[in-house]
Amino acid sequence: MVAAEIAERRRIAVLDGGSRYELALAPDVLIAEALSGFGIELEPGHRVLLERSGHEVRADVRAQDLADGAVLALVDLTEPPPVTDAERTRTVQTDAAASVWWMLGAFGLLLASIALALPTSIGEGTRVVLAVAAAAGAVASAAVWVLRARTDRPLGAAAASGPLTLAFAAGVVSVPPLPASTATLAVLAGLCAAAVLAALLGLLARTGVMRAELGTTTVILLGLVAVWALAVAMAVPASAPAAVALGAVPVALRALPSTLLDVPPGMFIDFGRFQTSRWAVRQHVPAEGGPIASNAARDLVGRSSSRLLVGTALLSAVAAASAPFAVPDVTVADPLVFAGRIALICCAALALLLGARRSSAPILRWMPRLAALVVIVVALAAAIRAAGPLWLTVAAGGLLLAGLALAFLVVPVGRGARSLAWSRFGDVLEWLAVVLALPAGLLAADVIDLLRGMMGA
């Protein structure tokens, strides 16, 4: 009688961390039901049972399907793996190194801001010392970055923002506040120094991801150099190139995803099979792409993702930094410049806010939104300085009504409400904002008056 009772049971052990459960189950009992008696709930993809071989045991498996004496482990797949002392020490060192790079970047940004906002507050001797110190710091930190980038544990390419910001500050401070020197020339000198250093770091970088990030940085900086160099040649104030740069940011953000994949044309279309006529007499038919290895695909995705992240971050920073210069005030005599500034503010803010909806990563959504917030705050500050008491009262009432409307909209949006019609309407507004942003920037830069002067000459 005792032997028959033992034959009808399955002895199973379940390990849950430091706890061990010894079970004697009838053959037809489900494993999930047996564990629920101990308060253990199995969730696919979250809490699962594993055999000694590492295979997962389904929750609907019965005891008779398991070997007698089986030992199962309860694993939480969402729990991070334990961190060893060596990994913890390496993480602390990495965080400390990242803090140093961010401190260098903050120092360079502060130095450049003071030199641009208060150029006469820095004496001639102090200016030389600061320029030499910033340049030496940029070169030294760039050398450390290159050495660390060539080790087995390379430093992230984002850490290059410290040397680049110091190089920008060195270029800005090196321009003395002479009558022939303007803020436009100072910004141009800083952009040239940062672009040259970014190009050198891109050539010396070890991995393809770092080269892709620094290559994107160099291209954007060279575009800014071209805009500010043209402004210096035409002797226009700093508000003109800043307005053009702010208007070009939505266009660049919209065009950025189309520049991420650097694969041959034959990877998409078999031209030899589907092309029936040549585009030109001497056209070279692209070769077939061929098979794709997993390592090559992983490297391509890594480089493309890096370009997207760095490009979005840098363009958002350009928009935030250009807004105070592009819209110093709204009280201008020329109605075209006034209309251009108003249109530039609206188009840039709408394009940055609405364009962020398509991004799946949170950081790619919030960087343009923060830049749009800076643009809106700058515009409000300029409007408050120019408005009288009556207009301030009207604006306060409008903001109160807008806040109440947003408060009512928070509830359905928080509950997951979606509207295809409003989404399509947002797409239309975004396209209009992207298309009109650069023309509005050119209007705000008073390009029409420049063209009139050139035609009159």
C-alpha cells in the first residue's frame, strides 16, 4: 500500500533564491497550480521555471511530464544580474570619468557665454591667458580621449563634447573686443576650432560607432561655419546667422533619418534585373548587394543609431543656443523682419514639438521638446519686454485659458485616448512648419534688404 502511494507521486524541488520547496505532486497536477499554493505566480517572460539544462518549463506542464526528482529553478527575467566588485569598481570609475568630461564641457560653455555676453569684462591679458588655457585644455583632454578610445574599454564618443566645448570657448575668447571684431566673428572662430578638433578626433577614433558620431558632429559644425562665415563676409549682426541656423534646424532634423544608412544602392534594388533602360549612356549599373553577415548588420545599426542620437542632440542644442540671438526682441521697424521673427518662432517651436512624436526612444523625444521649450521661453521674454500693461493683461488671460484647456485634455490623454484625425492634423502642421521654417529664418535675418543692397550696387 505504501509502495503504490509513492508511485503515484512526483517528487520535485523548486529553488527560489535562498528558498527551497520540496513538492510531492499527483501526476495530473499543474506546476503553476502547485506553486500558487506557496504564493508564487508564474508569468511568461517575467517569472519562469528553468530545468538544469536551461530550458524553460511551461506553466501548463503537469507533474507527470517531469522526471521524478527534478530540480527546477525559479528565475525572474527582469531582475538585473548580480554586479561583481570588479564591475562595480569599473562603473564608479566610468561615472567619475564622465563627470570630469561634463565639468570640462560646462566650464567651456560658461567661458564662451561670458565672452559673448560681456566681452569688455575680460581684460586683454586675462583674455590671452584664458584662450591659451582653454586651447591647452582642449588639446590635452582630446589626447586623453584618443588614448582611452584605443584601449580595450573605449571611452564613449559623447565624452568628446568636453574637448569640443573647450575648443569652442578658446576660439571665442581669442577674438578681442575691437571695433572690427564682432560677436559674429567670435562665434565663427569658436565653430572653426570645434569643427577642426571634431574632424581630427573622428580620424583618430578606433570604432566605427565613434567615427560615425564624430563625423556627424563635424558635418553639422561645418554647416554652421558656412552660415556664420557668410554673415561675417556680409557684415551683418549676430541675429542674422542665428535666425538662419534656427530656421535650418527643423529641416535638418527632418532630413537626418534619410542620411543614416550608408549601404550601396544594390542592397535595395536588383538593378540588373529590374532596370529596363539606362539613366545615362555611361551609367554604371550598381552591383548586387549579396548576403549580409550578422556582425555587419549589427555594426550598421550601431553606426546609424549613433548618427541619429548625436545629430538630434547637436541640432537641438543649436536651436536652443540660437534662439536668444535670433530673437533678441520683437520691436523692429521693418515689418518683414518682424513677421519673419514671429513666423520663425512659431515654425521652429511647432516643428520641434510635433516632430518628436515619431521617435521611439525617450531621449530622442525629449531633446527636441526641450529645445522647443527654450525657443518659447525666449519668445515670451522678448514679448514681455516689448508689451505694455494692456497687452500683458491680455496675454495673461490667454495663458490662463490655454492652461485650463490643457488641464481638461490631460485626463483623456492620460487614459490613453487617441485620435487619428488630430494626428493627421498634427502631421499637416508639422510639414508646414518644416517647409516655412527656413524661409522665415531668412526673413528674420533681413535677407531681402541684403538682396536689395546687392542689386542696387
